[in-house]
Amino acid sequence: MKRSKTGDERLVKLLEKASGFVSGQEAGGTLGITRAALWKRINALRARGFNIEARRGIGYRLVEAPEFSAEGLKSSARGRLGRAMVFLDETGSTNDVAMGLAAEGAPHGTVVVAERQSRGKGRLGRRWVSPPGANIYMSVVLRPALHPRDATLLTLLSSVACAYAIIERTGLEVKIKWPNDIQVSGRKLGGILLETRAEPDVISYAVVGMGINVNMKASDFPASIKEIATSVLKETGRRHRRTPLAAAILNHMSDELKTLEKEGRKPLLKKWRELSSTLGMKVKVTEGEETLTGTAMGIDDEGRLILRLSNRKLRKISSGDLVMVG
Ligand code: BTN
């Protein structure tokens, strides 16, 4: 389905695509607006951080786009995800906002992004450290035709999309630690929190929340996670623009959702297994009150971890906390 872009997105796209100046006539004509309305739009974009040069009689040139913006993200997202977008300076948790919007009927693909979260949520009731202006905090409303027992596929799908996007944009060697930790050099660079509302036979809606540490400096990590967490900046030694990275995540998610719909789960599971840092390793998994040690043999078709215990019996684990033990 072709999506219609808003005027601001189309203007940003037009300026981005041009190698130099775009005349007022061309821009106004493409958007179907008068020169005065175009001038108003240009100034509104400038107020939101777009550096746009204007030359009388020649036109407009995009000198620099802000490092992270709704317009940039919407103009680069090519699938259905991001058609509707809420971009906030600050919120408690983008997952809470997205769950609220989904309950009110927000369509599949609605994206909520924040520059900062005051109550960022991690898995298992943990807190997600969410300082301002550095990282990606993004939640996506999905309305997939899936049985609730297959909800885990959405987490696997999102972790594959995040891993592919980070590899593509940064060249880092990204791995996934079961169930959905995005890791580089054995440290956590990102995580995924899935929340769902379901009928007995179908998921009514799901929210996939993704937190990716992008430009967080070593000194920004609280002592409690300093040794176990990392960021793209820490790993590559340089800052990265968040707009193309977040857009790549949405685009990979769109592609994987299409593949899941058309070809079933096999291609997704294959990709997840290829990216996994867990399979074949000796691990300790805590599921609720129980802690099990064994070898991670694989994941089944529902994304459950298959653990071979020391008595050689196999156990399937749906969710939990996993650490490598050697
Ligand atoms: C984990 O514990 O690994 C999951 C972390 C998920 C964090 C993201 S940040 C965007 C979204 N909003 C939240 O409150 N949490 C998720």
C-alpha cells in the first residue's frame, strides 16, 4: 500500500534528494502550495532544527538536517511502519504511550519516539536508563494476524531488525542473546520489550519497545550497568545519527513482517539463529523462581529456548534471564 506523506515530510524529502538548490517554483508546485505557504513551511522546519539556506531567485538548499527528527524519520521510513508517528521531547515510557494509543485504536505501524524517558521500562520489571538526546527509545504498535502463543515471534523479529539495522549503519558485529538482548562484544547495546493485548485466539495489538544505546558516553552509564552495557559511540569511538538508524530499524521490521506473512516463520527463525550468541553455549537461565543450567541447543518454532540439562533431558523455556557460564 502506498502511503501519503505530509507536506513537511515531502518538502524534507525533496530537499534531501536534490544535490543543490530546489527552486521555489518546483517546491511549491510539488507540494501544491503558494510561495508564501512554502516560505512558512521552510521557517517552521528551521525552527525545528533544519538548517536551510534560502537564496533569492535561486531557491532552497538543505545544509543540514537535525540529527534526530520526526520529519527525517518519516521521510526515510518506506514501509507501513511510521506512517503515523508521535515524536516527544520527554515521556514516562514510549511503550505506555503506544499501549494507550493502541487501546484507543491507533493503526498498525504507529510509532512513538521520545528524546528522553523518565520511567523507561526494561524486561522483568527493570528500569531502562533513558538519558536525553543520546539514544533511541521507540515503540511500534503492531496488529499482526498471530495467535497469542506466537507473540514471541514479534520479539525475535524486532531483535533481528535491530541487529541488521545496526550492522548496516555502523559495521559493528552485533549478536542477539536469547531472548532479545542486542549485544556487541558480549555487552548489551539494546533491548526489546514486548507488550500485548490478546483475545483467546488472536493478538488484538502488540507494542514492541526498542531501546538502543547510540551516543551514550561511558560516563553516562550508571555504575550498576557500566560493566555489562555499551553504546554505538563506545564501540565505534564516534557519534552516529539516530534518524537513519531508527529508519533502518523500521524498514527492516517492515521487511521481516512481510516475509513472515508471506513465507511463514522459517526464514525469520533462520536469521535469528545465525545472529545468536547463545546457541551451543553453556548457560544459566532463571525463569521465575527456578534456575537451570545447561547447554542452549536451539530455539523451537515458537521462539522457546531448548536447554539440554546435565541429565541430558531437554527443557523448553519461554522467557527468563540468561547468563553464559563458559
Ligand atoms: C530490556 O530489558 O532489554 C528491554 C528494554 C526495552 C527498552 C525500551 S526503550 C523504548 C521502550 N519504552 C520503554 O519504556 N521500554 C522500551
